[in-house]
Amino acid sequence: MEEIVHLGIPFLTPDQWDVITPAYKDFELIRSEGPRFGDMFKCKLKSTKEVVAMKILTIPEDQKSNGIPYSILNHVSILKTLNHPNILKLHTVLRTDLDVEDVFLVFEYIDVSLKKFLATPFPIDVIKLGKPFLRQALSGLAYLHVQKIIHRNLKPNNILLSFQNHEISKLKLTDFGVAKSIEPPLSPYSINMGNPCYKAPELLLGFTNYSTAVDIWSMGCIFAEMIKLQPLFIGNDGPKILTEIFCLLGTPTEENWPGVASLCSFIQAFDPPIKPKDLAAEFPKLEPDGLDLLSRMLCLCPNSRISAVEALEHPYLRP
Amino acid sequence: SEPEFPYPCSRKDMETIKYYFDEETEFMAAPNFFDDYRNILIRRNAVSIIAKVTKKDVSDAYVPYLAMNYFDRFVSRYNIKYVEGRTDTEKVRLIAITCLTISAKMRIDSFSFDQFLSDLYRDMNLMINHQTIMRMELLILQVLSWKMKSVTALCFLNHYYPHFRQFRGFKRRSINEI
């Protein structure tokens, strides 16, 4: 569904063409996630020959009378406040004139996503890359979380990498389209965004007062995927994923997740509770410190899950 | 310690506060801007417009507050001479109302431009062209370089809650209401 192939020349309307062709050339579609999320393509800045990535956010027809909609205001405001080596940098915001129909985001260009990298047929020593990967990804996350921003849609597709001498030279988190900044009043948050395979159990159980811990869970799933070279959870809907999670990590109990039973009564139906599997047997290639960190990132209870700042100080990631 | 006012003590909380302190100035009016008496008059005018327009809709007190934050940042960074309108009063009114619509969009899901403009006409006999306000919106976004998630005094509340403890009888809720 989310194949990243070179898809040729992007389809642009005449108005879009007018905005970007004066300054940019050589358009090439690099990612298509459907009109709702905006296509991503690469192009060249005419003046400096710099290659950049561009994303078009189209204002939905029914929201045009409201000017720039909240979704775009939120998306761009968040991107504008971010400035970190592990977060894809937004260069410029362009827009169609007068009757604004599209907002164009111009980013730095990085070659491959983790998804594409993991799909390469060449044998690569991912275990060796695990530490530098996690260190960079978590430092980007720690930066976000300090600003009280939740990414909410971390997956291998949204982590961009570039390599030098078989080592990761750059790692950038991207796609803040459904990111959320935590601010009062804390109204219930949406639980519908993001790919279910990387969704934290509290989201799958329907909790609407979740926090930055959901991103740590996703990162744990991604780290596990790098080690296994296949996704950790593969179900195509919430209940299936939840079952897979419980089979691997056990069902939550009042001891390891206080309050879970009162919020989700069906948990008590698992009696006796499912016992967690031995992670060492599941990930035989991973060293003990790595296993310990993984288990802390995949902690069922969000309040006990390790934070990005703490994870960076974990023995596994110490230089 | 009382659970009502937990001390922010983790590393993460302290980093957050540090970030707010570093960023706050970027979300303030330019320094010395309000030394000028005329600018104070402009601001007073804007406050009264925003207060009047929000009076009947008090669901989220942060909306007018955020609007004033946008207003201060905009007028201290852009010469209002170039804003649409025949008189300064008209210009200030347009800026203030547009700031309010942006902050309302940031905070209220169901906010509708058309509804807002027709209420404005009904209650204050104020006719503002849809196109005009859309153009103004783009200008404001550009001048504030799309940074609409302001770091304001309210961001520091979590940090300062514990200090309210010495005034007995304060509840977190009542502080939030202020």
C-alpha cells in the first residue's frame, strides 16, 4: 500500500505549476500516500541546484471558505518551531495566490526511508546499525517531547536515512501531519491516526488521554523490526494487533498497569492472564542491554514506559 | 506533598521549562515597541475590539489571549500603514479580528468563518469582506512566519503551580480559570 517507488512526474494543476515552476525544476514523485496526505516529490531549486523535497497540502473543498484550516496551521506551526539535526528541516512555505488552494512545504532532501532501506535485498548488518540508529532517533524524539509535541505516526516510512561508508550519516524524523502539541485544555485526543502496527496498547484500548509515551512504543516496534528484519506486529486492525501484543508481552494486570482493568473491563476475561514470552528467545541476535532497553520501550503501561531522555542514558546507548 | 500541585521534578519537565524560557522572547512583541504612546493606544483599541467580539462566546479564554499575542507580534513587526483600510481604526480592527479568527481556528474545531462574519454583522453592524479577511490572514501568517503555537505565560503554569501552595485555598481549577 505504501510502496515507495519512483513514480514519475507528479500531476500538478496549472495553479500549482504557476507557483513552483519559477523557482523549481526537475520534478519527480517520490512518495504517494493519496490526496489526503499529499504527495511528496523531489525537485531542484533553480538558483542553487540544491535538491529539495516538496509536499503539497491541499485545502479540502469544504473548508476553503474558512481560509487556512486548522490541520495546516497546526502542521506548519509545529514544523516551524522544530530545529534539530534529527528532524527533517522545513526550508520554505509557499502557497497559491489569492484564492489559496494549496500550501507547499519545501524540505531538505534525504534519500531513503528506513522502510526502503529494510527492503533492500543486500545483506546488511542491521544489528551494528541498531545503536547509532536508536541514538539519533531517540534524540530527535527527546527534542520533540521536551516541547510537548507527540508525533503520533512513527513508522519506518517516516524515518529518513542517508549513509556514508555503510554507516548512518543522517537520520531524520519526518511527517508531522498528525502531530499534536499537548496544551490545555486537555480535551480527549483522537485515537484514529497512525498505522495500527506501530500503535501503543493504550491507543488500541481506546484511551484518549495518552501522552508522549505512544511515540516510544512505536520506536520500540521499529527497533524490533530492524533486528528481526520484519515488522514486529503485522495484523491489519486494532484488535488483531492487540492480540499479538498480548501474546508477546502478556496481558496487562493491575500490578503492572494500575487502573487498566477499571478502564477496560474485558482485560479481566483473560483469566489466568497470558504470560509474557522470553524476549531473549525472540531476539537471539540482540545483546542483553539491547533486550533490556527494548523491553522498557515496549512496556505495556504508558506511565512505566521509558522516556526518550531516559532511554538515551540507558547502558545500551552509552558510547 | 499535595497531589494538587506536583512539583515538576523529572529531567524532562526541567528541559521543557528551559525550552520555554529560551523560546518565549520570540513570541513577544518586539522590545521597546510599547514605549511609544501611539502603539499603546493601538493595543488598547485592539483589546477592546477583541473583548467585545468574544464577550458572548467565552468557552475558551485562551482564544482572545492568543489573539492578542498574535496582534502584538504582528503590529510590532509590520508597518500598519500598509494594511488594508481607510483609517487607522479600520486597519487595527481588521488586524485584531483576523488575529481572533486565527486563534479561534487553532483552538475550536467547529469554528466557521462565515458564521463568525455574519455574527459580526448582526451584533456589531460590522461588515467585513470575506476576501479581505482571508488576505489579512495570509499576511499575518507570513509576518509571524507561521509560528502560531505561541509560547506564552500560560505555558509556565505547570512549573509555577507549586508556588501557589502558600496561598491557602487556591485550587488548580481556579488558577486555570484565571
